[in-house]
Amino acid sequence: MVSMGLPQLLNRSIHRRQLAILMYHGIVKTPLSFSDWCFLDEPAFRDQIAYIKKHFRLLPLSKAIELLKSDAITKPTAVLTFDDGFQNVYDAAFPILQEYEAPATLFLTTELVDSTDTVWFCRLNQALAGTKKSSLAWRGVSYHIAGPAEKSRVSSIIQNQLKKLPPPVMKASLLEIFGHLEAHPARCVEEGSPFQMLRAEAIKRMFNSGLIEVGSHSHSHTSVSLLTPEEQKREIQTSLGIVQELTGRPCESFAYPNGCWNDYNETSLQLLRASGVHCAVTTISGPNYARTPAMELKRYCIGAGMSMVTFQLLVSGAFYRFDG
């Protein structure tokens, strides 16, 4: 009863003027060897899109931001976004988006387009999944990694620690972990792997469908606040340029890697505005209203293991105080 009635009531009353931006990463047809929050199974994704399509006005990000800025959102409105740029967005998610005529925005890590490499946290997943070790000693802590549940927990813990490190330190730490796990740090990602990155051809097909907008998720998936101003400028402008090459249009949207308050700074905001970016999204959870800064938009993070009831309550704004 709660799952069927309360979210719709909240949508129609307290949070009817909100813009709900949903953040996804990968959509998989076959489960991973152990669960990772970023990789949602296809049936769950289908159910979520069906719900959003039924109870929200689903818009492209660019159109939704226009309405938000002019305080013209008068009923629950949602935007779908995908970070990183996994090939499974094209293989698994895109057909469902087409079926429901659901627009979405894809934020690309441009360095990885058309490559056999993948995002660093996927490398960690591969290393843990393939190791024969039953424990991992790192930074003075011994982690048990004998089973899928333990590997999932340890992967999450280590990811959260690595995100906070400057790029050179993080890379060195990953190599250290790979050494302990006896994993190959530069193994090519195979065709069909859940960690395979998008091909340029697939990106262009989605964009040319008119259903998918394309934005930048930086060039190398580095928290821009950890970079010098010169490095930030190069990271941002390189990624924006590659997106424009892929789509034939200026790139006007950006998703901050990792996306918390300390993952970007005033330099980041200034560089993005100067580069023609009109809106940027964080991973800070919550609804957006007319007064929400367009360069610091909030998103609801959707991941593996989330129940449908939790999903409905989350996107309705039930967990957040009304401040619109």
C-alpha cells in the first residue's frame, strides 16, 4: 500500500515542482560475479523506467533545465542520466529507452571511448573477481575476500578510499593492490564485458536517434578539484572537444567525476562556464528547484540492490525536506 500510494501523493503535493535527476551507470543483462552498486540488472531498470514514465514528465536534460531556470516546472519532472559511458548503455539500456520513448543524457569519460581500457573501479572489480587470494592486506588492514559478499563489501570500501587520493597516488595504490591480488593491471577489456566502454559508432547512433543527449564526464575520470587550474582546464576542454567531435554540436553539460562537494571547486565552475557549459550535475542526492544552481544540480543515485519501494520513495523526494 505504501509503495503504491505515498510516492504519488508526494509527487502531486509537496514535491510537485521538483526536478528529479536520476543517475545510472551500467545496465547488465547478466549479473556480475559479485555485486557492484554501479551495475543495475536489466529487469530492475525496465521496471524503474516504466514507473518514471507513468508518474513523471520525462524530459531531456536541456529542456528540463530551461524549465527549471524559469520556474516553469509545475508537476513532477524527471531526467535520466548515465555516467562513464559503458557499452551496455547501448546494448541493454538504449532498447528499453526506445521502447518507452524515454530521453536520457549520456556523460562520457572521453579518454575511454573506443578503447580496450575501462574505468579504474572496474579494474578493481576485475582484480577482486579473478584473484585466488582469500585476503587482501592494504594500508595496515587485512580484508577477507573469500566470497562474493566479502568482495563486494571490500570493493566498496577501497573505492571510497581511492576516490580521495590525488591521481598519481591513486594509480600507485591501485598497482599495489593489483600486485597483492596477482592481477594484471593493463589487461584488455573483452568484447561483451560489462566493463567495456562505448564505441564512437554506438554513441553517434544514440545521439542521432534524437533520444539521447551527450555530455562530458571529464577526459580521464579524475576529480577535477584534485588538479591544478591548468590541469583542470586541459581535462575539461579536451573532453568537451571530443564530445563535440562525436556529436557535431557544442557540449553544454558536464558531470563531475565522483561528484561530491569536494570533487569540484570555484575554478571548476569558472572553467566550465567559460567553456560554454550551461549545466553540471553532482552526485549529491536530492530534488532540484528553481533556485538550485544550474552548475551544481543534484541527482538521485540509482544502483544495484535497490528495492522498488525505495526507488519510488527516493525519486519522489520522500527522504528530503521540501525547500523549494
